[in-house]
Amino acid sequence: MPIDRQICAEGARHLRRVDPTLAEVIGKIGPCTLRVRRDRFASLAQSILSQQVSTQAAATIGRRLAAAAGGRICPEALAGLTDEEIRGAGVSPQKLRYIRDLCDRTADGRIQLSRLGHLSDARVIETLTCVKGIGVWTAQMFLIFVLGRTDILPCGDLGVQNAMQQLYGLAERPSPPEMEAIAALWHPYASIGSWYCWRSLD
């Protein structure tokens, strides 16, 4: 079942019970307010636009691209734009290639976004990482914030690494095996544990 308010509450109760360190974080932050996004294509496109730029810059580029596309970032609208029009929104040449590849793969059916919810976590990652510019981390963010999968631990995420280092008193950022060990008892709510890690850095 995808993440919703009830699952967030269940996850927080579970995490408080099994992890005293995270229980303290949850006590300070309060309820988990993680919400899923509905537009799968736009979320993937925005994740590409967000690479190696600030959150504010990515949001600005996303708004400009949506405006150029007639109000919504979707394959059909982007297919009707020239490369120059997309570049005019602030999209770099490399990201333009990535966006075009995403459009092509969704248009010809190689990626069926409407079907991703029926696939396993591993299969979703395998499918999405075929797109130029989409790596494992982006696919994991899609699993959490778009498909609402409850048990994703993004070991490559710098924020979760930094949070674990601070919260668990580590000398340096943890390796993926160390992160898995810390989060061993979080399952099946590793996504919610990760969300609290991110929030602990605010």
C-alpha cells in the first residue's frame, strides 16, 4: 500500500519502538508529512532539471519549461517544442538530451509510467535507469515520493548519510553497509526513517 497519512503514523510508531535515536528525532519533529506526487512524468523531468543546480534554480527552470509547454510538463507538449524553445527555459544541452530520451521512451512504450506501480522496487529502478540522466538515486526518490513505496533506504543520498553520521555519533559518513545496519530495524518503513533523517537536518 502506498504511503498515506495512516501509514506515516504507523511507520513513526514502529520507528519510535525499535530505534531510540530516531524516537528522539520523531519526538522533536512530530508527525511525518511525507506526501506523494501524482504526475509521474513531470516528477521525472523535474528530477533531471534538478541535477547539479540549486533547488531554487531547478524550480525556476521547471516553471519556465511548464510555461513554454502550455502549462504542464508532459511528453506530448515537450515533443511540440523545438530544442531552442526548451533551451530558452534554461535547460542545458545535456539535460535537453536527457529530457528528449525520457520523452522518446514514454512515447514509444519502452517505459509505461502508468504500469510502474505494479512493478517491484528493483524492477522500477532497472526500468528508470535505462533513461539517460536517471540513476539509482533518482529512481529511489521516484519510488518514495511518486509511487509512495514505504521501505526504501537511499544509501547514496548525502542528506541521509549526513543525518546518520550526526544522529548516531559516527566519525565519518557511513558506508552503504553501515547504513543498512543502522536501518536494519526500520523495515518495512525505511522510507519514513529516511524522511526523518532529512528533516533532522533542517
